Amino acid sequence: MRSTYRSLLSMLVLAAVVVWISPAAAQTDDEVHIRPRIAEPAAAASAAASVPNGPLTDLNTHTRPIRSDVDLVLVPVTITDPMDRLVTGLDKENFQIYEGDRAEPIRTFATDDAPISVGILFDMSGSMADKLEKSREAVVQFMQTANPLDEFFMITFNDKPDMISGFTNDIEKIQGKLVFTNPKGMTSLLDAIYLGLDEMKHAKYERKALLVISDGGDNHSRYTENEIKSRVKEADVQMYAIGLFDSYGRTTEERFGPQLLGELTDVTGGRTFTIENPNDLADVATKISTELRNEYVIGYKPNPKPHDGKWHKIKVKLLPPKGLPPLHVTARTGYYAAEK
């Protein structure tokens, strides 16, 4: 009888210890989800977007163009041939740059593999379940083929965006956190882009890029397409996207997904790659990483220096050496000037 009583007492003590430990363990799990750093009041809107039931803010107040005092305008340029292969080895004399209809002297010209600050926006909505393994492999391949000095952050998004890693050059840290993500919910792509552009305020390098990996259009964001398109035009951030789209769209958002991503990436001088087979993901990710490492970066000083707060169009023209086939130029399309 005493032996039975002692066994029962031991079980009760063990249960009490478990109950006491559990809340602390739950608190540790919550702290794993890194929240976006808010460096200024304007960033509060992005934090609200990361909270499922947070208050809606006045969306018109945070989409006013961020106009900077332009001195040297840097324009990353990618040149490809008719087979979409990179063309390298061109010189400064092979390029002309225009602001509006006015030709501008090229002040700086670089082709070196300078480090970049890169944000990866990774779709974790429910429809990604059968594409998740290949998508994770693509992220790893992209980071492993980048410049060793590049820094990365990662945002996953479904019903809301979640900053799972701030800027780091520790690839294994991002890989480790990505392993424990599970696909579920809907697609807040536009909110994720806003949060990614906000995080770019903390970038170490002058060159900045976003990579989006998604299988559908947006269907759960608080920000609208027009607001994010304006935000993308304001930011000096190149944007690439890999769209895992079926040949037929299941919803209206999915049917217009490629068009949405294309409009967002084109204005920044980036590109959207649409694929149907997840097995192609790693190759496309490698291609994007290679493009970022083999861009021509052209710099010019607007003359006269604009102070009108308006969008100024940029056009890059190519003067290729004789004997080459028709080449395609990809470059950012403009910038917002500062106001007086």
C-alpha cells in the first residue's frame, strides 16, 4: 500500500513540474518569430500588416513617394541575347543613358561583382505544399551562388508576412529557420513586398535587390496593387520574381499573378521568370543570382539637378559592337526627385 502511495505521489510531483515548465517553453517558441524593426513612425504601417488582427491604418499616408536629393543616379543594367543568355564584356562606350529626351554623360561605369543586400520573400501559402521542397532548394541555391559578402534577410508570407530572419550573411541560419516553416493559409504578397522594402532601410550596401518566390497572385493583403506599385517605384531596390504558375489559373488572382509580378519587377530593372515545373526552380534561382553578379552599373548626375518631386524617366540605349545579334536591355525606368 505504501509503495502504491509513493508511486502516486511521484506522478503528481512530476505533473506539477511539467505544468510549471510549459508556459516558459511556450514563451521561448513565440520569441523565435522575429518582428520587423521599426526605425521611424512611417514603418509602423508595416508592423501593423504583420499582425493578423492589428488596426488598419490610413493607407494613403504611407504611400506618398519617398523623394531623395538626387546627386548620382545608379542604374543597374542587364544585357541578354536572343536566347536569353547574359552578354558580358561590353564597355562604357557601348551605352547611352537618357533622362527623358536628354542624353546624360556617364560619370561612373562598373562591371565588378560588388556585394548586394538581398531580401527573399518566400510564399508559404497552402497552395505551396507540393512545391515547398523544391522552393527551399532554390533559396539555398540562390544564396550559395551569390557573392560571399552578400547579406540576406528572409520574409515568409501566407495570411500575413513574417520576418523570419533579419539581415545576415549566415546562410545556414536562414536555412535552419526555413526548414521549420509550414505552408498554410492565403497569399499576402503585396504586404510582404511592403515589409521587404521597409527592411531595406537597414541594408549595408548601396545595391539592393528583392527576390520573390510565389505560386499565385495576391488574395489577402491590406495594401493595394497601386500602393505597392508606387512604393516599388520610390525604392531604389531591384526586384526579381520566380512565379510558379500553372498553365491555367484556378482563381482570378492566380490568372493575373504573372502580370502583377511582371509590372513590379520591370520598373526596377529586374525580371519575372514564370515556370510550371518546380524542378526548374533551382536553375532559375541560379540564373538570377548570376545576373545580379554580372550587371553593368551606370552612374550619371542629372543636369540640371531636379527639385520638382516628380517621376523622371530613364532610358538606357545600347551601341553594341558590330556582328552581334539583337540584344535586349533590362534597366530601371526612372526615379523620384526631391522637392525644394
